[in-house]
Amino acid sequence: MPHKNGPASFELLPGIFKKNHGRYGHRRIHTELLNQGWAVAKKTVLKLIRALELLCQPSAPPRTRL
């Protein structure tokens, strides 16, 4: 099992973020890393995302007709 603060987890974050068109926040990225076999704490992922300045774009609200 890889080390939780290994450089590979730091390198994977931008790839996961870009692969999902900037829609994944820290919770989904944390889940994605767990699915790939990385043992990373939630707050570690949050800190790394803030350090890399990756901002999640919320999806647009549904358009309604008047």
C-alpha cells in the first residue's frame, strides 16, 4: 500500500480533477483516490487541493421556462 502522503497522490490530484472537467470537489477526489488504492485522509486531500488552487465548478442550475 502506498504511503498516504506520497508524491504520487500529489501528482494524481490534477489528473483526476481535469479528467472530470473540474467538477469533482475534495470529497469525490478522496473517494477516487481510495478506489485507486491510495490511503489518504480527507483533510489531506482538501489541503492539497487548496495548495494547488483547484476550484470546483458547480454545475449550472436547470433552466426553467416562464
